[in-house]
Amino acid sequence: MTISRRVSGLLACVAICGCTTTGGVATAPAHDNMDSVTWLQSSTEYAAVTTGIYATATAQLREIANSDENRTRSMAVVLDIDETVLDNSRYQGQLLLDDATYNSESWDAWVALRAAGAVPGVVEFIRTSQSLGVHVAFITNRPCLVRENTPGACPQAEDTLVNLEGVGVDTRSTTLYLMSDEPSDRCRALLTEAELNDGKWSSDKTSRRECVRLDHDIVMLFGDQLGDFTELGSGSSKEPGRDIAAKYAEYWGTSWFMLPNPTYGGWKPRDSGEKRSRIRAID
Ligand SMILES: [Mg+2]
């Protein structure tokens, strides 16, 4: 079954109930994400921004690798997956066409397709990192979920690795940490108090970063959400706000690299609400 059919089937009621009728012809209502998805998929500007971010990081990583000959520990770069390495805008586009919203079932069907593209610039960055001997670790909040007719507790890990290989990433020497996966014995002691209950990684990426740090010095972090860099952006229902960005000003563009994602994130209101409550205007 294609993602289109699955999403359509699952959310047929939403699609039908969400339509308006004009002269007897059903038309889909305007959707908040239309411009965002179009920008990601079609604009030169998006590709220019992400290519520039990864080119800047590549130049800085070369400098770090060539300047510190006394380093005794291996270096690592840590990347989030979605909208940092893999481009899921086709999933977002399908939701738009189906007049649907995100849900875990349609998302998992998309992950199983292993068909996401690469964010422009990232494949070259990863190749350079590996050629410099820098370890590449992926920390993602793609969840491990048991899937019908698929063996194993976390088929999403294999899906993600195959998808990464498909866009040109050599995953053989990389490490991948998924949400709700079980930590290795060495990293189990790093689970936070909140994670101890079920013994699995939570959406807070802090403990997984600590797991990477057992063997490596993390020299760069890449993400599209604040939680990819600090625990302050994890698990909060409230957007942390720009004062947090200012607090970490010295890191942005030097060791922390934020990728643009206009399609979803903690910044986005959970419901459409009144325009005036969402934006600032002149009066
Ligand atoms: Mg992401």
C-alpha cells in the first residue's frame, strides 16, 4: 500500500469533514503548511541556506581536525535525522494533499518506505567528517515501534539506515540512537531519572549525547529543533522563546548548527487560533 493510500485511508473522515463545498464541488481548505512545504521543496533559497550551513561547518571541522594534534580522544559530530539529514517534505506534502495532520501511524508508514531525500549539503559534510576521522553519530526522535508483519522491536532503525545509504551516506562506521530504544549496557547508567522507569531513551536527547561522549569529544551538533542541542528544548509544551537562542549566541554557527524547518516544531501553535494571538502586527 502506498503512503498516499494509507494516509488517505486512515484519515478519510478527517479529509471529508475538513472539506468545504463550493457550488456543489468539494474543495480542500487552505492549509498553514502549503507555503512551508513549497519553500522546502522548490526554493533555491532553502538549498542555498542548508548548503551554506554545511559548507561553513565543513571548513570549521577541517580547521579543528588539522589544528589539534595533541587530542587524545576521538572527535564526533552529532546530527539529528529529520529535517537535518533526511528531508521528509514529501510526507508533509502528502498530508497536505490528503488534508490530514501528522499521526504516528502514517509517519511510521512513511519511515518504512525509506524514501526521504537528503537535506542539501549534508551528504558531502558527512563524507568529509569521515575522511577526517571524525565519528558521525545520529540522535533522532524517530521512535522504535513494533510493526505488524515486521520482525524485531525496532524496524525503524534498519529503515533509517537503509534510507541514509540510499541518499549516499556510508553508515558502516556511524552510530544511530532512536527514541524509545534500549541503551547499551555501557550507556544504561546515563539514563535520566525520567528515563529510568522504562529503561529506554526518551525524547530528551541529553542522555544520548552523554552516551556519545563516553568515547568521543563532541565538536559539533546539528539539528532543526532546540532539543537537538540542549535539554531546554525537550519535552516542553511551551516554545522556549528567543531569549534562549540569545543565551547560546556564541555557539550558533561555530559548534551548534541549526537547519531551517518551517513545517513543524515547538514554535508552531497546536491550533490555528486567532491571527492576533499568533503574530505581532503594527496595531
Ligand atoms: Mg529534526
